Amino acid sequence: MNNLIKYIFLVCVLSFTISCEPIEKRLEMGPAITADQLDITAIPLMVNGKRSNKVILDNKSPVLSLWNYGSGRSTRKSDTVLMVATGERTIRFVGLNPDGTKVQKNLTVRVDELTFPVPPEWAMLTGGSKRTWKWDETKPAVWGNGGYLGNFAPAWWTLKEAEMDEQEAGAGIGAKMELNLDDAIFTKVRSNGSKEVGVFSFDMNQKTKDGEGKIWGQGKFRTSGAAILVGKSPDEGGKAVYEFDIIVLNDKELVLAYAPPGTEAWGTAYFWVFRAID
């Protein structure tokens, strides 16, 4: 049982932001294998003679699985996943041997067309490859608070880009965030050039509605390993925040909001206002 707990823990650590899925089979204790002994495949589903954006993953090796296919991750031995861009894509596999050691191998697949629908938010956030976001200095305010479920941007306490260094060193003019489609990498770049790197995800099915049933939050945006610019909750002792309501998202604008758990309508929420620069 102690070994099983160890395996589960290590898979959780490897998988970053995903929650652990039940392990389908217990691994029998045996010799560890090396990367060149891995028996894994990633094969696009063919549709009308073209390689579609659904890829069949299969691990026939005696190791636990972590597949990183860019826009998501899977811990299943076999799975069918959705790729969100065409061209040659890299799928990274990390296996966990029964003795706790890791083996890694990259597979390359080619996607000819997006046969199956792709959430448009991937293109909005990453531009199909990598997109850089900064504070939207063209708006009346880039950060501050307002009414939860009522306002859609800072309305009460409002700050401009030049004032953001007071909230977080290096988070003002010159600071930016990069969202990379490959591996869903999130990078916060401070004005002095220092970086924090993590991953990001979103779920447009998690909408937030006001008391009248109207949609206020279009979905949820999350980061792990690094917080967004001034990603904190002032009303909770400045604790880091990693999950936000998406208030506005298109090719040019990204507005996020956060309110502490239990906040009621017109209680205090905080807003982050960004614009794309590439």
C-alpha cells in the first residue's frame, strides 16, 4: 500500500494542474525500464484521408502514464485527445516505473486539419501559437475593485498601469504575460526582465450568473506555478490567486475578476484589465 501511495503522489506532482485520476491497474513490482524500451504511440485519427486533430494515445509499457499534449494532460494508459492546432505537434510522455523512477520520451504527430471543433478561446488567448498580454493602458483603469456580479471592470478603487509597481514590484509599465499554446505555458515577465513560469488552463463551461440568471463570468481562467500580474487578493491578506472569472475575452481584450468565496452580489470583487500586443 505504501508503494501505491507513493505512485499516486508522484503522478500528482508530475501532472501539475490536473487532479489525479483513479489508477486503472496496480503495477506489479518488476524491473524498471528505460526510455528506449517504452512501447508508446500517438496516432492521429484519419478522416477522409487526412490526419485529424483527434489523436489516439496508447501506452503498452509497464509504467504509469502522464501524457502532455500541449493543450492538456492525461494520466490514462490509453486515451483519445483533442489537439487545437495544425502542423507538427509534440506530445511529451513521462512514465513512472514501479520503483519510482521516471522515463521520458517525446513523440511528434502531424495534424493536417482541425476536423473536430476546437474551443475558440485557445486562438484568442494564444493567437494559435504564443500571444503576449499587458495592462490595457487605453482603459480608464487596469486594476482595482468594483461590485461582484454587477460591475465588469474596476469601478470603485481604480489604478492605472503606472501605479501597479506599488502593488507588485516590476508589475507596472513594461510588465507582460505570455500564453504559449505549446504545453499551455504561462510566463509572467516583470519590467526588470525576471520571469515566473507555470501553466494555464480555462473552462468556458464554468459560467457565473448574477441573481437574475444573466451571465457575468463567461468561464474560468486558471494558472499554476505562477500567478498573473498582481495576482493577489487584497481582502484576504494579499494571498496569491490562481483562478479567475473571465469577464471579457476576445482577440484583443482579456478582463479577469476575482472575489473571495462567499462574496454576495455587489460585494467587493477585483478586476484585471489586459490587452494583446501581438
